[in-house]
Amino acid sequence: MEAKELLKKVRKIEIKSRGLSRDIFAGQYHSAFKGRGMTFSEVREYQHGDDIRSIDWNVTARFNHPYVKVFEEERELTVVLLVDVSGSREFGTRGMLKKNIITEIAAVLSFSAIQNNDKIGVIFFSSKVEKFIPPKKGSKHILHIIRELIDFVPENRDTDLTEPLRFMTNAIKKRSTVFMISDFLQSYDMLPGNMASKPSMFADTLKIAARKHDVVAIRIYDERETILPPVGFLRVRDAETGKLRWVDTLSAKVREQYSSWWRVHDKTLSDLFVKTGIDAVSINTAEDYVKPLIKLFKKRA
């Protein structure tokens, strides 16, 4: 992409994302994602009902009157975005590609983090970790992230959801809030007659990551991934493998196989998120992503 066009897109995303994070998400983000540690704030006189374990004995001895230490919640967080850049993100049927929504949501979360004085980093992944931007603060850092979100070209087009989780668990030592933004389609062939997925360690890796970090799943999907319309023969291409195939969409059996695969896939993911204690939200490419995100924030708050 030419520099002039890239800057124009960056500016457009910046204006929209900064506005949403300032006017809509700032308060919701602040209350939904709180620091997990406690830091010393001040010393004050003991009051009835205070925990005696918080008494500051040095100050008490000096003034011959009980004083207690006051702690406040550590507000600063480290936020990590795991952003899916595989081939399947290029799909979309209502004028909005999955990758565009992924970009906007990542940008909104980035600006929300910065306004909350949090560090933010990004891991771009396909079937491998494509790029790692370590957590930092500042507007320049955010603009760098947005430029990468818009213009990044991955080396691989297929997906392995275990790789970014493994990398993140090893690379990020401090407990962090982790947003995994993906369609969660992992080496699946969604075409009728071939619904099986290759074996994966995703579930085990997700459990390990969730024990160390506060993981949130944001799943982006398109309506046409759930229901196949009866429009005759379609020539379809797998965005990750490049395979071409003809599909008879007038066949009720084919359409049911297609829908059945989605139902199983959807339930499997939902059950996994519940089992691992991960908050999750699913966002349709045809809908406004603001409401589902606010609902997620309110649920956590």
C-alpha cells in the first residue's frame, strides 16, 4: 500500500477509534479491566472495623496511637492483543470483511488502554507468530500498531491458535489482560462432505494461558459461515489452502451438513470458553460491534 493511502487509512481509523474509546468505552473499560495488584497509598488513624493486620506498628509506636496502612488497587495494566491475520479473515458478505472489523476493534481497545494509562502490545499470528510488538505506552506506539493492523502482510495463510498462546505465555511474564481477536477457524475445511478439523492442542494451551493471564475471546464471524443460501452451484475457494471446489447449494443435504458443522463448531468453542472461565463475545460482520463489546464490559464490571 502506498504511503499516502496508508496514512489516510490510519487517520480514518484513528479518528473513529479514538472517538469511540473516549466517548463510549472509557468508563466501561476502566471498570471491566482492573489491576490485579494492590499498592501502598497512605497511612491514616485506626478506625473501628479496620483489619488489625493492616496496622503500621512503626507509625503507631511513634505517635502512641494506632495507625493503619491503606492500599489501593494497582490501576496500570498490561494489555496484549492476539490478532488473527490468517487468510480466513479476508471473508465478508455484507460489505465488511472480517479483517476490517478485527482492525477497528483492536484499535478501539488500544486507545482505551492508552487512555487508562495501560501498556499495550500486539501479537500477529497465522499458523505461527508473524510479528510481536512488545507492550508500551504512548500515542506514537498506538499509531504504529494501527499502521501494522492495516498494512501487515503475513507469511502464512493458515491458522494455528496454539502458537500465539504459547508465545504469549512465555514472553509476557506479568499477569496481563489478553484479547484474542479471531474467527477461531483453525485448519478447518468448512465445505460440505469434509467437515473434520485436524487435531489441535488449542484447548490445553488455552487452559494454561487462562491460569496465568486474564484472557478474553472476541470471535468475528460472517452470517454466510453459518447458513448456506440455496443459489445453485457455487465455485468456492478455501482462503487458507487455496483449494477450489464446486458446491451444490440447492441440495438440502449439503446445506444441512454446512449448518450442522457450524452448530457443532459453535457449541464446542462456547463450551471450551465456559470450561476455562474465559469471557467471550461473538460479533457478526453485519452488526455494529459497539453493543456486543459494551455488553461484554458490563458483564465483567
